Amino acid sequence: MFKDLDPILHSQLRLAVVSILISVKEAEFNFIKERTNATAGNLSVQITKLKEAGYIEVLKQFKENYPQTICKITPAGVKAFESYVNSLQTYLKIKK
Amino acid sequence: MEEEKFSGEESLQLIQSMINRAQDKFAENGHLYLLWGWVVFICSITQFLLQRGFHLAPDQTWYVWLFTWVALIYQLIYIRRKRKKMEVRTYTGDIVAYVWIVFGITTILMAYILGSHQQSLLVNPVLLVSYGIPTFLSGIILRFKPLIWGGVFCWTLALVCSWVMNDFQLLLIATAVLVAWIVPGYQLRKKYKLSNA
């Protein structure tokens, strides 16, 4: 039933991260962690997977001597999210 | 959050809740509306008192507006500090910031151009028209009605200037910022405190 759904996005935490990034311009790692209630380790792994898929950009920098990770959705990520939502809507319509 | 596969309905719910959660904190604390509201209010009232109470000419009293440069320096420091603390940048936040940057640049340019063409009588109504633009647009973007009405109020007072003597136009400026910036500024502060409590 979900064979058309993008496996990268069809996972709770990765979908949560992309949903947050689609609605803001950019967000810090801690902001995403707080909003998703994820552990830092798990979030870090999923962010790396999204980055490797080319769906998000990750910028590492220093803010007042502390490392800071900023995440931003890429045009490929926006496209993937749109087609994920479209497939989901089609599936839900068929089911009805 | 568990790392597992889930149903289509759950998936849509998750998307919706995350989008809401990313934007649930109201980001506008009203600080800059209050800063500029009070600065312009104090400058216009002071200039009015100097002209009507001490019978000084406008070319002797315009110096009170130099106070705005102090406010501008404070604002730059404030924004720099705020940006350092920011965990998230939203599209609406950026658009509102650019609306006010455009307002700042056009206001300085218009004041200079009108001054250099000896059109000082036009300064107050033109300023009121220009105050209305970012106030109205910010109200639309933030979906905050007091700012929308504030913008309309500035434009109305710009028209009223045609029937009011130059000195008294300063009182219209003070009234405009009281209604368009100071009152909404306090309301925004209250809303911000409630949403971030």
C-alpha cells in the first residue's frame, strides 16, 4: 500500500524534521530537538540521512564559542515533501 | 519519537502537528514598536512645545529629531543581540524585517529630498503616509488587526494635515504613533508573554 511513498520521508522522525523545516526558513538543531521530543543521538542520525538524500542542508558554525548546527530544507527536499503528501492523499482517497 | 513505520492518517497528523508546533510561539514581542513609538512621540511633542511655547522657528527646533539616531544605534545593537539568540528564522519574520528596512530607507530619502527642495510643509503629511505603509503591511503579515487599523489611521491623519497648521501637524504625528505603534506595541508584548509563558 505504501510502495509509492518515499522511504526516506516515511519514517516518523525524518518526516517530523522535514515538516518543521518546510514551515520555517532555517532552524537550529536544538529547536528541532525540542519540537520533536527526540534524543540528540537519534535526531543526529536522521538528520545525516536526510542530508545524504539531498533533502536538507546542514550548516555547522560557531556561536559565542559553542558549536551550532543549522538545518534548512533544499529545493529537492521541498519537491520530495510535496510528492510524499500527494501520494499520501491519493492513498487516503482510494482507501475511502 | 519512535523510529517505526506508521499509517497514512498518522503521517498526515504528524505533518500538521509539526507545522503548527514550528510556528506556535508568537515571535513579535513589540519591543521595536514601543521604542520607535515613544521616540517619535517624544520628539514631536518636544518640537511642538518649543515652537508654540518658546516661539522658536522650525529651523531652530528640528534638532530634536537627532534623537532618532540614538534610537537607531540602539536598534542595531538590539537586533544583533536578538539574532544571536534566535533558534529559528521564519519567512514571515524576514518579510516583516525587510518591510521595515524599506520603510527606514524611503523615509530618510523622502525627508532629505523634501528638505532639500524647501518643501518642509509637505514633510509631516508625507511622513504620515509613509508610517502607514509598514504598519498596515506588518498587520496583514502578522494577522494582527491593531496594526492594520493603525496603518489606516496614519493615512487618515495624513489627509487631515491639509486642514491643520504646520505646528499642530506635530500633534497629529504624536497621535498617529500613539495609535499605530505604542498601543499595538503593548498589545504585542502582552501576546508574546502569554504565548511564550
